Amino acid sequence: MSIVMKYLELGSILKTPVGEVLEDMDEMGAGTLSAMVTREDETPVGGIVLLRGGDVARYAGALEAVTAEIEREECGEPEIGAGVLEEIRTERRRQRAREELTPEYDDHLTDGSLADAAAAYCLATSTLAWGAGADPEEIWPWPEGFKPKDRRRDLVRAAALIVAEIERMDRAGAAGGEA
């Protein structure tokens, strides 16, 4: 039987989703709130949670996820990278529509050319690579010319191509083909 102590700093642990998770876990025999930390006016500010049982890592992960969600809501912070991830999705849609890099087309690119194209865009953004004389056009995999834009835009393009290559590999693996 394993025991993990977890200290949570929250405005009011028992009146939050974390408190609800703890109650559910306690009913399953997985965890208990062992000690409450309060202010002088007895307002809860945190506690020590003992987790026990075979799924301790899962319980701790659930508590951390709920805690992070509450902290994001309280701080008004957006999810880390949410805007950038949406830009990558948008670029991938653009590649599918305008560059005709559809999943069906990508599935035939088993030569690593999607990853090579991503590498070319990354290389174009690297001041270190340029200083060493590296030329992204030398690894550009397709006859259509290499068309870099600016560092940020090229990194988004590279990320979308990496997503395309990973999706292609996943489809190939699911179909029993060569990834």
C-alpha cells in the first residue's frame, strides 16, 4: 500500500471541484483530507491529502489537473499554448486545402518527406544553422520551390507538417502498414 502526501493551496478546498474529487476518492477508500490549513478566521487555504491504494498516481494526477484548472480560472489565464495550437490547426487546414496535403496524399509519403519539409522550415528559422552554412533548400523534399516567410510563421508551418507526419504514421500503424 503506497501513501503520497499532497499539499494543495486553494482558497477553499472543500467548496471546490478539488473538494468534490477528494470526497469521491474518500468514498472509494483512496484518499482522505488529513489536515486542514486555515487562516485565523478559520477560512480553509489548503490541506494535506493522504492518497493510498494502487491508483495513487492516477488520483494525484486527477487532483493536479483539477487544481490547475481552478488556478487558471482564478487567475484568468488561458490554457498554455492554446492560441499557438489553434494556429497550427489552422495551418494544417490551409495545407490540406491549398497545398493539397490531404491525409490521402500524405499516406503515400512514406519517404519521410513531410518530416524533411518540417525540418527545412525549422532550419530556415535557426540562426545557428545559417551561421554554420546550412541551407534548408538542400533538404526541401519537393520540386515546388521552398518558400519561407518569417521565423514565427515558418515554425507554425513546421509544426503543422510534423502533425501531418505523425498522423500519417498513426494511420499506417492502425492499417498494419509501414509507418
